[in-house]
Amino acid sequence: MAEEWPKIEGPRRHKWIGIARHYPKMTPQQQERLQSRMKQWASMTPEQRTQVRDRYKKLKEMPPEKREAIHRKWKEYEGLTEEEKKTLRQAHPVRPAPQPGKTLTPD
């Protein structure tokens, strides 16, 4: 976080300060989850972070019933075995997001 701190702007700084204040009151499981997510976030490229922020913003703008449906499907996915998840990923590969200014052409 020390390397990133100078690049973080006001509202995001306040968010992180709040997280740091709340951290000692978290359960060990909550602390572990936060640390895991921070490591995952730190390993992402700036482009990946932008994509995640965009998806989060779109999710927040969805009607509550649509968000609930997505949440339900995610819980179902989490309940699958690793083999079932692998089969699903192979059947529905994730396509990379189009880059701004680039036109997609069929293969």
C-alpha cells in the first residue's frame, strides 16, 4: 500500500483510512479475507482494476431484483465442485473486453 498511497486520491484515501481504523475490530476471518482481497487487487494491472470498477458500477446501477438474481447465481456457482466449475468455464469461456477505439472482427 505504501507504494500506491501517493497515487490514491481523496475519497479513496478516506475509504482506506476507515478500513484501517476498523481493521483491529474485525474477526480473524474478516482480516484474512481483507488481506486476501488486497493482495488480489495489488496483483491486477491498471486495466484489470478499471474493468473491475466498471463492473462494480454497473452492478450497483442495476435494479435490486436483477442484483439479487446475480447474487443467487453466484452462490449456486460457489456450491459447485471444482470439476463442475471447470466444466462450466470450458463451456462458457470469458471473452476479453473490447479495447477502446478497436473494432472487433469475426475470426
